[in-house]
Amino acid sequence: MDRIAFDLGFIQIYWYSIFIILAAFCASCIIIHESKRQEINIDFIVNLIFYTIISGIIGARLYYVLFNLNYYKDNVLEIFEIWNGGLAIHGGILAGFITILLYSRKYKISTLKILDICALGLIVAQAIGRWGNFFNSEAYGGITTFEHLKSLQIPEFIINGMYINGEYRVPTFLYESIWCLTGFVALLMIRKYKYIKSGVISGIYLIWYSLGRLIIEGMRTDSLMLGSIKVAQLVSVLLIVIGVIMVLICRKQGTQFDNLYKEKAKEINF
């Protein structure tokens, strides 16, 4: 699989970078659309998107580097080569959450409401971003056969791309991408419920994504490890618990007929 999309001589543009940019763009469009629907100040949300994307990328990279510190302490300059892959989504989620928390509190906007809106964009970004892993030959599973991949009725270019280091591999990147897209559709349907409470969408996102990641990570052979434990599985279990707690607590907020998710946001002056 050729990782380079365009070679302009003086610069090489990687497929990984293209899909990360595409993921950020699609997520931003969804978040802005949802913000207009919720009557949230667009200047506020555009600035938040800018800061969150930057912090998310930094957080995702630092997370990955920390769990590969033995390698990067001898190859410090490679820390900045993010086009070669190595962005861990859990680090990005943590950094993004901190950014949203601080920024929403600064302007006195409901953090839960903003998290709900951003969750819809994030899960789409995750679905798109996994294709960057495909072109970088990352996020793959155990050894399989050509016949098995053919039986999955997936396009031939994916099968060819799963031929890594002399063996065909299980396309776990594809499983996660499909899982995230399915989750996006599910969240869209849930958010149409008339009396959905602020924070419930975020909680369901954590449960949905983490459940899928927990299962799919068990198939992967290139996971970040903490001793004999796959870090992503450990974090997924924790996020599932957090998601369940969020849904239970947020559902009890207010009276039975409160519509906290659709309440009008306060006006913000920039």
C-alpha cells in the first residue's frame, strides 16, 4: 500500500494526512450544523473547533508517544512526524474534553450541551480517520487468508491493502469505521427524541464507541500495551462505565418534560 498520495517533489502529501484533514472538516461541518440548530453562537463554536482540533491532535500524539517512550526517547525528532501515523484517539478525546470543559465554562455555556454536539462530529471523524490507518498499514488484526477476506464481500483494493508483511490481515480498521458510522446514525435518531436531556448523547457515544473498540481491539495485533494489557481495552471499559453513569444521572435532571438538550443557549459576545 502506497502511503503517499501526491509527490510534488519538494513535498510529499500522505494519505494519512488527507484523511485526518477530511475527518476534521466533516466533523466541523456537523458540529456547526448542530450548533445552528441549537442556536449557539457560531463564533463561539468555530473558535472552540479550532482549539479542540489542535489540542486533540497534540493529545493523541502525546498519548501514543508515552506508550512508545522506549522508541521515541532515542528518536526524538520522529515525535513530530505525525504523517507516519501514531495518533491515539483516546488521548485526543481526553485533550478535547479538557478544552471543551475549560472553554464552555469560560463563556458559561452548558458543557454537556457542547459535548453532545461535538460527539456527533467526533464519531464521524473517527470513522473517516480509520481510513488513514488503512493507507498507513495500521490498526490491523491477526493473520487470515485471501479466501476469508473475499468471503466478506469487501472491495478488492481493501483486500490487497490487507496484505501486510507477507500475510493477509483482518481489516479491523474497517470494522471500527463501520461501527462508528452506524453509531452516528444511531445518535442522530436518538437526538430526535423530543425530551432528550443534555449529556445523554455524550454518554451513549461513550458506551457505543467503547463497546465496539473493546471488541475490535481484541482482534488487533498492533495495540498499545501496558504490560500484558491492551491499553485501549482498559480505557474502553472505563469509558463504558463513565457513559452509563452519565446517561443515568443526566436522565434524572429536571422534570419529566424538560427538554434540556434543545434549550436555547445564551447569547455570547466576542
